[in-house]
Amino acid sequence: MAKKAKGNRVQVILECTEHKESGMPGISRYITTKNRKNTPDRLERKKYNPILKKVTIHREIK
């Protein structure tokens, strides 16, 4: 059985910012976890976008 998550660690979804602006079909998203207590603001990471075939900035959505 899966254990229930305890503490401040939560799952977040990162979505590509450049892909939205380009108007191309499809979405580049990644799922990761963050500690809500240490990083209360939104995450921003450089990740690979397979549709644009380059590294772009991905920001937390919700």
C-alpha cells in the first residue's frame, strides 16, 4: 500500500513558458516535488522541451 504523504513536501507541475508563446501544438510539462516550507514561491527550472528541441524555462503552474 502507498503511504500517505507527510510534512511539507508537495508535488508540483512545471510547464514550458516559451512553448505557450510559440503557438505550436502540444505541451511540455514535468512533475516534481518541492518543500513548501523552504520555497513558498513558484519554482522555475531550466528543462528540456522535446517539441522545441532545446532547453527552456519551465515554471510552476496551478
